[in-house]
Amino acid sequence: MRNEVRFLLGDEPVTIGAVNPTTTLLDWLREERRRTGTKEGCAEGDCGACTVAVGRPVEGRMRYDAVNACIRFLPTLDGCQVLTVEDLKARDGGLHACQEAMVECHGSQCGFCTPGIVMSLFTLHREGEAAARRADDALAGNLCRCTGYRPIAAAAARMFEIAPAAADHIASAEAQTVAVLEAMRDGETVELAGGGQRFLSPADLDEFAGLVARHPEACILSGGTDVGLWVTKQLRTLGTVIHIGRVEALRRIEDAGSHLRIGAAVTYTEAQAALGALYPDMGELVRRIGGQQVRNMGTIGGNIANGSPIGDTPPALIAAGATLVLRKGAERRTLPLEDFFLDYRRQDRQPGEFVEAVLLPKPAPGLIYRAYKVSKRFDQDISAVCAAFGIMVEDGVVMAARLAYGGMAGVPKRAVLAEAALIGQPWGEAAVRAAMDAVARDFAPLTDMRATAGYRARVAANLLYRCWLETGTEGVATRLVGGGALSGEVAHA
């Protein structure tokens, strides 16, 4: 055990022993280090005013992610480098290219959100000029009520013209930074206590499994995009926290031939390309989860383990036939992902057991796969309805169907009656219409702040019709000649 957390703040080594384990990085930066460039806006990971860059060595290079400091717990930074807006200026006081671009393009007015925007631009700039095409995605997690975003978008393009990523002082010190952080990796379990709470962060998978088995009551902390709000909004005391983020074995995506094995601690950002390569719609769905900061912190395993009925990845994975690997001590078991969800916030997980991996089958020839997210905003919004469909068609006939929905019940759930209406029938409008009617018998959705029950029911059925319009021979022909218009709900999706 090591009773301290070690990281770099800029180029300064920091060692912290006694600290409340749920102290946020934002509070520590502002209150202990007086780095007031990092702002608190929402304290829930939505506005981006608190954005900082967190870097760690990956294959000998530094990888920097924009993260929300307001929901990132300080002890989770062990072995990382934290950069705030104060770190970007050169030693001679000159501005970084992303800062200079914001000045030139008049991208700041009141200035409150500007440091967070600058840090998002910095991480984008690090990726090189080719990353300019995804500037909208990189900035979607930063809100600004003053400028209207056009000058900020202009700055995102201009910064690459001002200087390449390799030209700044952070890049020139990269080798030294990697060496310092690699030296911090001692494989020890970090243990901190304070404020009536205990924080454990192992680096080894077997040690992690042992800790969870010995502390079945503990809160397992992954990205903190959900747990962070328990502290900042609900003011909860978490007791024992076991952090999963330093267990490298859980941060891997492995090609196992017939399937991908996705470790529970793989972030949305890390998984997006691999998921999209197999299931393009799944990759696009991940692109719409939160903002970039949330995707950089949130994990595939965490989105499953928290059991939310409106998590976006479970329906998409269920429709693809994913299997879950659960572990307790040295014992492992597997089960279909849909069987993990028993009731609202209740899963088939024993005390001391944790989600270790997701096994995602590669799509079989002939599989039709679609995933849709319907929400009030395109970016940074929770789904009213999320739907994903895996439909196997051979010689025009539906041989198998997996229709999975989120937001329609207390758990992510398959529409089994609708599936039965499709199987054995031609993949045509008659069967799809029958399945749409069956969806109404599969679910009894609720009315809440995101949508009414009637809206959800109509959208859930219409999304299946949209899938057919996009993939069925009849549907494609109908769409090309201008008939069979989509409903307003589906068009808005």
C-alpha cells in the first residue's frame, strides 16, 4: 500500500497524503493552488467551464484528454499530469496557439467560460491538423452564452495555422514528462482516508478483485460521470471507494476472433472507433453521449453497471448480442447482457462481484443493424428513447431479430413480442407494421421531464419503421419516390 497520491501539476511534482477522497480536482485547484482560471459553472459535468487537460503516457507518448474537473476526484489522478489554462503560456509569456487564435477571432466576451474552451481547444490541437474536422464534437461540451460559437469555431481552425502541435513548450518537454510519470508507476495500491471516507486504487486486476470481494459494500468508481454528481449535487458520503481506473487490464480492447473483448474501464472515447468499425451506428451513438469531456471519463462498464434505464450503450450492445463477464474473487461467469438487468436499479450482480468485460460479437453476414437516439438536443442530452435493432435477413426473410430499447421501461429491454412478429416473415412493410403494433404491448413507458408516455410509445414504433425504410428493399424504393414520409418524431431523431 502507498498512502499518497502522486501526479504532475504542469511540470511540478505533487504528492498528497491526507485528503478527503472525494475532493474534486476543481476545488483543489481553486482553493489549495489558487488556479482560478478553472471555473465552476454547473458542478455536474455539463457546461465545460471547469475543463482541464489530463495526460498520461500511452506507448511512450503523452495523451491528453479534456475532462471536467468539477466531477473528477483528486485521488484518481495518480500517475497523471494535470494542465490548466495557466500552464499553456510559454516561458517568455507568449500565448499558446489556441489562446492566440481565440484572441484573433474574438472568441471571448465575458470570459467566464473561456479557459475551459481554451483547454478543449488545446487537447484538440494536440491531435494535429487533421483533427480540425471534429472541432464541433470537441467543443460540444463547452457552453458559452455570449459569443454564439461562430468565432470559437473559427479559432479552432485558426490555431492550426498559427502553429503545429509540436511547436509548443509542452510538446518539447514530452519525453521528460513521460519519464517522470513512468517512474511514478510502482504498481502499488493507493490508499487514502479522510472525511469519514476511504479510497483504494489498485493497479493490478487480481488485487482489485480481492478488494471488491473483501469490501462488497464499497462504491466502485470508474469515470465518475455519475458518482461525481452524488457528491457535488446530493452531498453524499461514499464510505469506501474502490477506483478501477489504474487497472490497465481493464482498459484494453482485445480482438478475440469472433468478438471484441472490451474491458470495463475502457472509456467511450477509447471504444468509439472500435465499436464504429464493426457497427457504424454504434459508433455514432457513442459520439452523442455527453460532451467530449464526459466521453473521455465515462466508461462502457460503468454505463452498464449503474443499471440506468436510460443509459445509451446497453440497448446498442444488447441488439448486437453482447455478453457480460462478471467476476467475484477468482471466479468468473458470463451471461447475456439483457439478463443482467432485473428491475429498476437492480442487476444480477452478487455482493463482491463486478463487471470485468463486455464481449461484443462481430456482425454476421446479412445482419441489419441500426441504432437511434431521440433527445431534445443533439449534443449533451439524455435520451427520451434509445433504440437499437439487430435483424438477420436471409433471402428477404427475417430469420432472427433483437430489438432493444432504453427509456421505455425500468431497465434496458428487448421488445420480445415485436421480435416474434418479425421472425419468419418477409422483411417488408406488413411485418414491420405488425411489429410496430406489438411494441405497444411490449412496453408501458412513463411520462417524465424528457417525454410523455404517448410520445415514447409512438417514437419507439416509428424508429422500427425508420429502420425498415433505410434498409428494406420496399422501404428504400418508397423513400426514393417520395412516399411514406417519416413522422415528426422520427425525423427529429
